[in-house]
Amino acid sequence: MSVLLLLLLKACTYVGCNPTIGDVVVDRYSIPILCPREVKSGDYVRYHYNVTFQDGKTFDSSYERGAASVGQTGQGRLIAGIDKGILGMCVNEKRKVTVPPHLAYGSLGAGDVVPPDSTLVFDLMLLDMWNKADLVVTETVSSPRDCKRSVKRTDFVRYHFNGTLLDGTPFDSSYNKGQTHDSLVGEGWLIKGMDEGILGMCVGETRNIIIPPFLAYGEKGSGKEIPSQATLVFNVLLADLHNPKDDITVENQVVPEACARKSVAGDYMRYHYNGTFLNGVTFDTSYQRNNTYNTYIGMGYVISGMDKGLQGVCIGERRRVTLPPHMAYGEQGAGKDIPGSAVLVFDIHVIDFHNPKDSVEVHVTHKPEVCNLTSDVDDLIHYHYNCSLLDGTRLFSSSDYDNLQDTVLGADKVIDGLDEGLRGMCVGERRTVIIPPHLGHGEKGATGVPGSAVLHFELELMDLQKGVPEGYLFVWVEDAPLELFQAMDINQNGEVPIEEFGEFIMLQVAEGKGRMKPGVDPEEIIADMFRNQDRNKDGVIVAEELKLKVEEDKERMHEEL
């Protein structure tokens, strides 16, 4: 064979050539720009055609029948001229193939339709081609930087797709439906080619998958959109991936150095979160609402995966918890934002937690060497304080005011936990006090204090005035004089006016024998005490009128009985 002949034969293999194959004349009048594959002997082809005689008269058309023709080349199943003339075609190529009689129906013709010795002109359009040796072809279009897990058999996937035939005709799209296609892999839920083509994909990866007909819908096709023996082309974006056996996963933990206690079932927790899908799309966040999410944990108040993921955490801890659908919202999803079978990723920041059985925690940070007197119920105290949340957020401080904070312990002047935390202190003592919400501002909170917040107080007792029991204005520190009226009647005239009464009371206080109610003007106390004893309201107290409060209380109880 000459070099010139070899060059001519090679020249007829490129896309722009109009070869003569034997006695068959080929006119490639419309050739696609891209032609990744050409028809070879042994391939199966699916094509449309119009066939005419040389005078232009049409005698057959697949278009008119509404179904493309399917056949295998090189096996004698097509007329010889088409068997030769279709070789080298590309999908979406159009060509005219002129077939002489001896490569068509010969001297016999074909019944009344094709006369003997007829030359036939076929106008072909190739729609599809495949071979029984074909495999599923995959091409990664884009992939995420981080791929911790890829699809394996028995996994459950959610993916978006555009599906077309090999000639580009679309037949289905999840995007048009507004929802992903969800399926188990390797369990017969998908066509075999998709079962194979999706293996190894990462969430966020986009992949083209070409599936030959015998691994797709085969001879039966599917509905009106997918014809018999159609190669399918899918552009797939993997949105989600899990296995029905998955448990929650915890990662990206940032645990504070000091962690006195970890959360357990039954605790009440306040936490911030960002909720995303595996592809990073956010579906909810507490930060936008500027409010923590508050709930009991381990008691079924939240989805089971979160119930589990919030146990064993420290106050101030950050962690990422990934929940499989069966531990989140399952197949049904939640509203419009969370689709069915979605894996959820929560980035959590634990603000605080407590247990309804918690008591006030007191930690003494400084105690003076000399401490003869400690604070108790009914005492008037003055103190410094700083109040914050457990995450360090500052709420209030006595330094914000000109004067020290003061209160009478047990008088319901401050929250219960603080009242308790201020008891038993020495002047000069410093301590930190942790107050659970049920001893603080409760579920509703207060101005500047979030609901269900655990409070952290730094306290320093600056002054202490011992108090008197409720209902009392004055108490004896020592035993009262046996002859109280005589002691009070300084001029011994049998009558005690308010001046004499006041002088006597102030003397007892000065000598440490008695104590007035702290925080109240002494003159008001004396005036009130005098009015109580001046029973006939004549301006003086006589011996018959004077009674200790203890005696008055006994008489009142006796009368009630």
C-alpha cells in the first residue's frame, strides 16, 4: 500500500471528512463540535432517519413513527449500506448516506415499498451509541477541599441532579422539583449505573456520570422521557451522606481549662448554636435571634442526637456535633428549612447549665485573721459586688454607684441566692457565689439578665450591723433589768416621758446592752416604741403600761387560743 493511500485513509477518519465506504456515499452535513466517541463495528446505535429514493420520494421515517431505530453494527442486523455508512458517526451528527441497490434490498426489492435495484438515500441523526463492554464513566467536575468521608454501599445519600440523554435532551432534574433525590446506595433503590457511579463521592462534589442502557432502564425505558436503550448522562451534586448505623460525632472541641463539672441528663442548659447541613448551608442560628436556646437535656425535650451531644460538656465549651437523620428530624424533616433525611451539623457554645436541685455555691477567696462577728438573718450589711454570667459577660457592679450596696438579710430585699451567699461573712471577707436561676431571677430573668441564667457574684463585706428579729425595733443583748420601769424612770417620779424613754434606750445601746433595728433613724424607732408603750396616749408611760414585746406576744397568743 502506497504512502499516499495511507494518508487518504487516515484523512477520512477526522470529523470533517465525507468518505465513500465501498459503494456507500456519505455526506456529513452537520457535525457537532465535540465528538468524544465515534461508532465502531459491534456498537449499538439509536438513531432517527428519513429514507428516500433518489427522486426525493420518502418511503420510510422513524420520525413519523415517533420512535428511533435501535440496532447493532457489524452483526448483519442492519442493511449492509447502513452498517457501513453509520460507522464513524458522532452523537448528534447528521449525515446523508447513499446506499446502492446491492448494499440495500438488491434486485428483489422489499415488497411493494422498495422496487428492485433501488438506490436509497438515508438521512440519519445519531442519538445514542454504546457497547456491551462499556462501563459507567465518571468525571469529577469539582470537589471540596476537605473530604472526610465518601459514599460507600449501604450509605444513604441526598443529591441534586440534572439528567439528560446522550444527545443532550433533558429528561429529569431534581432542581426543577425543588428537592434532592434521596436513596440508599447498593440496595437496589437506584439503577445499577447510578449505584456504581455515585460511589466514592464526597459531600459538595459535582460529578458527571454516563450510564449505558443495560445499567440504566434497558429495553423498557422509563415513561415518556427515557426511551428504550437510552444512555443516560447525570450531572450530580452530592448534598448529604450518612449511614443508617451512624451515631452522632463530636469534633472541634474547645474545652476550658477549668471544668468543675460536666453536664448530665436532667440539667438545664443555655447554649448558642449555628445549625448547618453537611454542605455548609445554614438553616438556623441562635446568634441572629440574640438569644440562647434553653432546654433540659437528656429528657427528650430536644431531638435525640442533640440530647446526647449536650451531655458531658463543660460550661464555656465549644464543640461541633453532627447528627444523622435518625437522630435528628428523620425522613419527615422540619418545616421548610430542614428537608427529610438531612444530616445536621451544630456548632455549639455552652453558656451555662444547672440542675433544678442545685444549691448556692460559695467559695471563700479571702478571710481576715480576726473574725468575731459574722453576718446573719436580720443584719444590715454593706458590701461590694460584681455580677456576671458564667461566660464572663458583665451585668452589674456596685462600683457603678456612688454608695455601697446595702441590705437587711432575710428581708427579701435581694434574690434568694444572694441573700444566702451573703450570710456567714466577716467584715473584710471576699467570696465568689454561684447562684442557679431558681435562686436568682428564674426563667423570666430581669432587666439585663437573661432568663434561666446562672449568676456569678464576687462579694466583699464592708460593714456589718447586727439586726433584730422581724417585728422588733429593739432587742436586749443582755438580760433586761429586773425592775425595768424603775431603771427607766430616771427622776423616779412614777412617769416616763418620751425624752426620758429615749435617753434610757440610747444609754442601753451605747453600753452594748441593747440593739436597735439597723438602717432606721433612731429617733423614729424611739418614737415608735414610745407610742406602743403609751397605751392611753397621755404622753407618759407608767409602770402598768410598760410591757416587753415578748410578754405582749405571749398575751396575744393566749387570747387567740
